[in-house]
Amino acid sequence: MSKMPLFFIAVVAIIVVAASLRFVQQRRQNAENDAAPVMEKSVLVATKREAPTHDRRSRQREVTPVEDTMRYEVWFRPQSGGLELKMRVTAQAYHAISVGDRGTLQYQGTRFVGFIPE
């Protein structure tokens, strides 16, 4: 056997193993979030960020222009001190929240549930 097909098989095997591990990790995280109780914490909105997510390859975007789907993230700083919490939120929740707002963050595991301003 030549080295090229053996190398190709090894690379494909590594990719399959890495993808399988990532899939299992995501399933485990979803199960933990579903099992976790809904927590509430008094927070201050520290930062907001929206970024486009590209789910197509560059050639596909050239041929068929795609409307950009956005990813919305908000960083919350606990009022009692501690580390900031980064949550991915929906567009509706993102636009309802302003930097500097104080309120109660509701979350379940690592999943954003809601934000109730004071």
C-alpha cells in the first residue's frame, strides 16, 4: 500500500472521531440543561454583541446570496460580584436589553431563559 491512501484514511478517521465526540458533548450539554433547575441571579448587562453566522460555504454564497442569520450574545455581570455570564439570546430578547440595564437573569444550566429588568 502506498502512503497516500493510508494517510487519507487516517485523516478521515480523525475527523469522524472528532465529529462524534462533539456530537456526544452537545447531546450531554442539552441533557444537563434540561435537567437543571431554572436559576435567577441579580445582574447588570455588561456587553452585547451580534455577529453574522455563515452556514454556507463561500462558493454557495457567491452563487446564491443568502440573508445573513445573526447570532446574539449578551454578557451579564452579577451585582454581588463574580464572573460574567455569556448567554446566547434570541433576537427579540437581544433588542429588548440595553447595556447598563439591571435586573434578574433567569437561566437553566447554560441556557438563557429570560431577563426581567428592574
